[in-house]
Amino acid sequence: MTPEILILGGSIVLLLFCSAFFSASETALTGASRAKMFAMEKSGSRRAATVNRLYAGRERFIGAILVGNNFVNILASTLGTALFLEIFQQDAESAIAAATAMMTVLVIIFGEVLPKTYAFNFADRTALFVAPVISALVMVFYPIIHAVQALVWGILRVFGVDAKRETDSEAAHEEIRGAIDLHHSEGAVEAEDRFMLGGVLDLKSLSVAEVMVHRKNMAMLDAGLPSQQLLDLVLTSKHTRLPLYRDDPENIIGVLHVKDLLRAVARHRGGIASIDIPSLATKPWFVPETTTLQEQLSEFLKRGLHFAIVVDEYGALRGLITLEDILEEIVGQIRDEHDRETSGVRPQADGTVIVDGWVPIRDANRAMHWSLPDDDATTLAGLVIHESQTIPEVGQVFVFHEFKFEIMRKHKNQITAIRVTPPEKPEKDVKAG
């Protein structure tokens, strides 16, 4: 065996090792757990910090890996051809054929499949190992990478592809939501936990108008009523805070807290007639209906308040929103000893469900584990009207999203009760349940 053959063979082995390193690096750095790397960096891991810096500029490190990997693969193939030409001497055709077959097998197995399989199964460990080297290569190859990226984005713009990426916030939310749904489908996350975690993510996209108590369902007090009558209304109400209006329900002048009223009754030793109840009310807090639940929750916490009046862009009364309403979007229905048992969703023995028209779609989905869309309507009645593009009559039946909706009751143009027949579960799901 001549020295030339030994040198060429050793060089090919070294280049295959480099190819394996680049392949493993690409798989590990793109597949490593960002949450784990962030936690490790917080704990003082310099390698984890390097991984996070690389991921922040992932186009650059991927470019460096691709440049390095292609370079070593092409060079290995070239040296392989030279090696077989040295072995076969005068038979060039056989040397090229043998070199092509041999290098293809070696690159696929040792340069691609084997290292990527290992890196896929041990992504975090591999990422921490390769990060310092890849970081150095990114700095070395930066001019080449920058030029290649500029050329690539220029070509993409010619074909109408926008260079803007999805924002990190949007990507993070969708990644978390996808992980929750995945683990739920695998049985690792309970349905209630899934709704709770999803509710936290939805706070930013939901407005107070979608979860508020509508004005027609608000319990309000007329400030012009006698004090004794106002006290009777407060005591029969299940609410601790009640809006006060004067002359017109649109003219809300304050919010009465039951505790403030009881303190006044105690001070006057039961002399109700002498109490000026409207003076006990606190100043109402008005919020626009377009406010997101995340913004409203932050304001509730900042102000130390639990109650706000919702108005539209013209200042007209739309409803009210409480801290409990927002929390229920996360944890589900919160009940106490004064709440009514009914929630507007009544399962029937035949498998159908009678739902009051005012019930929010999200609440029905949570209660019955449905997946009805709530993008274009807030309540179940609103969904039927939106899908049918009409005000339906009692007895009419519609089928949307594989669910059957039968209109059971109606008051004027308002749908008050709907019988919902959900789609039949697959046989395997029925047996599993």
C-alpha cells in the first residue's frame, strides 16, 4: 500500500468525521429544548448561553453548518475518486464508478444517518457539546454566510416571498399550544388542564366583549327607589357588587358594594330610611369593549378592583366584566353556595344537549368537550345565526361542523334554547371511554 493511498484514505476518514459533526450539530441545535437551555443559562451554564445565542441567529449557524458540511462532503468525494484512481491505475471508468458507490454509502451512513440519529435522541447533550465549535465557525464564515443569505433572500423576493418571519411571541404561543394539544392527545395532559393552559394563552386574543355579562343579564338598582326597597333588592341578589343607575339604565352613577351597605345599616342601627344609599356607591369604572382580557386582568390587579362597566365606542352600555369572569376563562366555571345549579348546558338521556342561546361557545366546549369554532360568534345562538345567515324559526334544524342544531325556543328575534346533537364518536373512542 503506497503512501499516497494511506494519505488519501486517512483524509477521507477525517472528512467523514467532520461531515458527521456538522450533521449532528444541525440536528441537535435545531432540536434542543429551548426551555431547558434557557433554564441552564440562568443557572450559569456558559455552553447553554452559547446555544441560546446561536438559536437567536439561527440563519447564521445553519448557514455555517451547510457551508462546512457541503465543503467536506464534496472534498471527501473528490479525494475518494482520487483514491480509487490510484488503486485502479489505468481503469478510470471503474475507479469513478467505485468511488461514486463507495462515497455515497459512506456519506449517507456515517455522514448523515448515524450522526443525525444520535443527535435526534440526545439533542440537548449534543447541542451543549458542539455549540462552542459552531459558534467559532459562524464568526469565521460570517462574510460568506452574509453574502449567501443576501443572495437567497434576493432570489426569494423575486418570486414574491416575504422575508419577514413569524414573531417570536407568536411562535412561542403556537409552540406551547401545540405541545399542550399533543400531550393531551397522548394522555399526558388531562382535559381540564388543557383548557386551563389554553385559557391562559387565549387571554391576549379575547376581548372583554366576548366574556362580559351582557346588559340584558345585568342586575342593576334604580337609585330613585326608597332605601328599604333597595335593601330588599340587594339582599335577594346573589351579587356583592351592583351598578346603580338614575332615571335611565344607561346612566350608571356608581357601584354599590353589599359590605358598604351593611356597614351603613349597622351604624344607623337598622334605621334604613335615613340612609342615603346612592352616596355609598363608588365611582363606576368604564372600559371599552375592545380591551383584551390580558389588559383588563392587568388593570384589575393594578387598581385592586374586581368590577368594571363595559361600553362601546359611542359610550353606550354594553355589559359588565368582573375579575371572576376572566378567571373563569382559565379555570372554568367558579361556583359558590349562592350560584344557581344550572349553567345553561343540560345533557339529555338520548345523548343530545339542550343549551340556552346565551351560553358562550367556549363554555359549551369546555363543559361538553366539544370543538365548536368561536372565531365569528360568541354565543351558541350567535353561531347558529352566523352559520345559517338568517334568524331561524322554532323547529328548524341545521347541521354545521358535524353538529346538529334544533331551535327549541325563541323570544322575538332571540334564540333562547337549542338542542345540540354532537357527532357520533368513533367506535374505538366509545370502547376506550
